[in-house]
Amino acid sequence: MTLPDPAPAPDLSSVLPRYPLRLNAIYEDERGRDEITISNDGKDLHTTLRGVALSGSDFDGLEAESPGSEDMPPFTLDKFGMLATGSLTLLVPTAIDIAGMPQVIDIEATIVLPPPIERVELTIRLPDGRGPFRGMNNGGDFEAELEEVVRALPADVRLLACYTCGLSDYSPLGHGLFQGLACFRDVKDAYRRVASKWDIFNLLPSLTEYVQETHLCPEWEPRPPGRGYRG
């Protein structure tokens, strides 16, 4: 059976992210609850929590910027100086297409840091009142949660993001919680021919860059069923 081609990409000009993004967030641990802002420049995250500057490329990799901060008591850092416990609840701006009309909404994300186990919960509520559409919390990263959320969206709604782009994939060696998605926009034709683990391994040295799952660029294209290593 031949699968139908996905709907063509809409005009994305009005929904492309303008960095840096300011993510409103709440951090909670046994010491209290703090409202913070996380700056996202598309590659790295920066915030100040209880007077300590933190930065990193992932929500579970926020590292104290000042030497010696690991000795400070406002929250728990691991032996590498990274935020190690508590939870982050935040809004991540993301583009969607509702019946051919692109718009920006927020994905509600809750990230629980270990111990005892790291997990992510994602929720989308549509501007027209439909939802919430949630992940099943059966994985520890944005990939697993977004897979469930996208599957739950109504037929007239699609997520416009690198995660749903036909030119992105994950390494078979694994990836982190966030921003482990390889973009192949500079080698489009070669990526469209990827059909196995070995194909993607051979193409990884030619990737354009690693991107955040919620990012969007002008070269986004719909992802056909079964494309690439991740299908």
C-alpha cells in the first residue's frame, strides 16, 4: 500500500522563533519554590536560581557558572556542579498548525530531576479549548513525550518543530533529555535515503547541527511515515 504524502509545509514566517526566548519557570525542591526565568538562545540555557548563575545545553545539565558554587547551600548540586534534585515546571514556546493556520503556543513541561528517577511530562492545550493532550510519561526525554503528544493531537493539528521535521533524526547511540536531535538540512537528499542504523551512522558526520526538539527553521518539511532511522 502506498502511503499518502504528508500535507505540504505552510508559510512559517510568522511562527519562527526569535531568540533569545524567555521561558517562565518554577523550580521546587525541599527548600522551597522559586519563580525564575530561563533564557534560551537556541543552543544553551541560562538562569539564576537563588542567587547562583546556572547554564547548560539541557534542562538536566544546568551547571553552576562560578567556581566553588557547588559548596553553596541554596540547592543540591552533584559532584560535577550540576543541578541534581527538584523539579522545573516551565512553558516552552512551540509552533503548531491548526487547519492550515500556523500559530505559536506553549508546551507545558515538567522536568523532575533525580533522585529517585528523572522524568519529563509534556502537555499541550490548544487555543480553541481542545486538550489537554499529554504524553504518557513512559520515557525520560522529550522524544518519548513528544511522540505521545503528537499521536494524541486531533487530525487537523500538527506540531511544527524540528521533532516533526522530515530532515531530523537521533543517533542510534542515544541522546540526552533535550537538544539531542540531529539536523540534516544541508544533506537533504542523502538523509531521505536513510533506511537503517548503518545508514544513519555513515551520515552523522555530515549533519548540519544538533537542535532542540522544539526549534523550527524555514527549511522544515513534513515528516513522511517511515523516514530515516527513527521512522
